[in-house]
Amino acid sequence: MSFPEINKDDIKSVEEVIRSGRLALGPKNEEFETETAAYIGVNHAIAVSSGTAALHLITKSLGINRNDQVLVPSFTFAASVNAIIFEGAQPVFTDIETDTYNIDPEDAEKKITDKTKAIMVVDVFGHPAEWDAIGRIADRYNLKVIDDSCEAIGAVYKGKKLGRFGDAAAFAFYPNKQMTTGEGGMIVTNNDTVARMCRSLRNQGREEMGSWLEHDYLGYNYRLDEMSAALGVSQLKRLDAMLEKRDSVARMYTEKLNVFDWVTPPVVKPYVRMSWFVYVVTLAEGLDRDEMIRVMETEGIPARGYFAPIHTQKYIRNLLGDLQGTLPVTETIAKRTLALPFHNNMTGEEVELVVDVLRQAVMKFA
Ligand SMILES: *Cc1c(COP(=O)(O)O)cnc(C)c1O
């Protein structure tokens, strides 16, 4: 489906750390943080053990708690919602826009109550959310803004890199992301207080200058190890080159798919730079997406539905009751989306094969 791109420099960088004997709490974390902060253009970057950990620590550092509601799209990965639930706050699910599938600012505004403390924005599939509209709403209602940019490192909205919007943003480095550290994540922010809290909370609630057995807060072990950080430093150097490659694979797909009326390629707004995480198309209404997936799989092409809305998941039903029917756009779109095989080094022939197998699957049912 998707493969990380590991080269000799990556291997050398990790090997050096292993040979050095310094495997945790070391200079590679600092280097990874400094380089990431410079790449994004923010004051602080805090490396953590996953994107989920990043979202959790941001949520906690912003003081979100059991008295609060947080607006969040359901069309996302579970971690965006879970970070809110971990802190006892209530996720309030928000519908999505019909083109980019990002959070719909108008629907978000309608769902604001006097308990709404924050909005969790997700840059879905690597396409920036509508940050101008979100910023206006956040100002008007005095909301905290968390950017789940775990699918969008390197993306740009109107000339400004993601990671610089909202109070803080999270990136993720699982092997299916645009760059990887194995497991890993990063918090970026210009807020000094949030940065300090996140640094402490990832390290068992220790203060920067405190001793090993002194804990000022209820913290976690969300640290990133040095091997992962070394891989991150090496990968970050190639991030823009890797994003370019992904962009040309996406362009090949879109060019080939544009000629068919039974599929809509991903929408890319003219004022953004996409950071392609996955390549997700939308099938025409009436086509049985799951049947297409089965047919493609028999031809050796892995494809899958993406995302499965969070408000209809079993654990949310157990927690918040039956929410089926409350998010019309999310529910119709999620039945029709299809993630096609996508990685940095896909060739034109491979793209052509996928499109051909998809076309044959669709024709079977036409
Ligand atoms: C990948 C991802 C995360 C974080 O995932 P981890 O596996 O914890 O690194 C969070 N939100 C979204 C939208 C993601 O795609």
C-alpha cells in the first residue's frame, strides 16, 4: 500500500546512534527538534513517541478538561478524537466540506455552545483545512485551536506552512506517513507555556532542570528514542524531495482518472501546497465501493475505504450513544472514498495498472 523510503544515509544515521551507546535523552532529539522548528518556522518543536502522544499533550497543555467540549471532525483517524476523550472532555462531531473533506467551519460554528473550549482541526489526507475561516471563528468565540497535521507535514496554506496555525500542531512519523521515524511524533508551537508543559509531560512530569525523581505534574513516558530521532533528522533533509515525488505520482493518477465520469480525483485548492499522505478518490453514487475493493484485491491491487467515521465506531457508541445520521456529508462521503496504492517511487506503469484494474472493477457493475 505505502512504503517508507529508507536510504543509506538513514541507515548510517541510525547506526551511528547505536554505536554511540546513547540511546535515549540525547543530542539527536535536540537536533531533530531544532531542524523541525526551522523547517516549519516556529519557536518550539517537541519530539514525542507518536502523533497520538503529540495530540494528547497539546490537549492537556491547553487545559482542556472534563468541563469542556471540543469540536472535531468525525472524518479523521481515531487519535484526533481520543486525545480529547483522554482528558475527559466531550468531542462534538462536526461535518466536513464536500470538496476537500476537511472540517466545515460553518457547521463547526453552529455547534458552538458555552462549553466549547477548543476546535481540533485535521488537515485530511495532507490538504490544509480552511484556516482563514477557522481563525475567524476561533477569535470570535475565543476558542483554542489544535492542528492535527499528522497527515500534512510540509503542506502550505496561502504561503504559510502548516504547524504555524492554531495554538499548537501535531505531526506523526509512523511508517505510512510522508516521512518516518518508525514510531514517533512532533509538537510544534509558538506558545512558550504550551512548549514547557509538553516537554515536562512527555518526560514523567519532570521540570527541565529538576532531578530524575522529582515530578511536578502527572506525566507520561512519551519520549522519542535516539535511533528514531536520528532517522527523523535524516528523513527531514529529504522531506521536500519526497513530497515532490509524491506530487508527481498524484498528478499521474489525476491525469489518468480525470477522463472518467464515475470517479472524482482529490480536489486541490489553488492556494495550497498539498503534502500527499494518501491518494483518495471518490466513486460515483450508486457504485458499491466495498465490492470494488474486493474485485481489485483479487487482481492483486490493495485498496481500501478511508476514513471510517469515528462517530459510528463501537467505542464512541458505548461512550456517547448512537450518533448515526447526525453528520450527513461525512456519512455519504465515507461510503464512497477509496484509497489507492500510493508511495514515493510509483512508476507511470504501476499507476496505469491500478487505474486499469479500478476501471475494470467499475465496468463489471456498470
Ligand atoms: C497518523 C495520524 C495520527 C497519529 O498517529 P500515530 O500512529 O499515533 O503516530 C493522528 N491523526 C491523524 C489524522 C493521523 O493520520
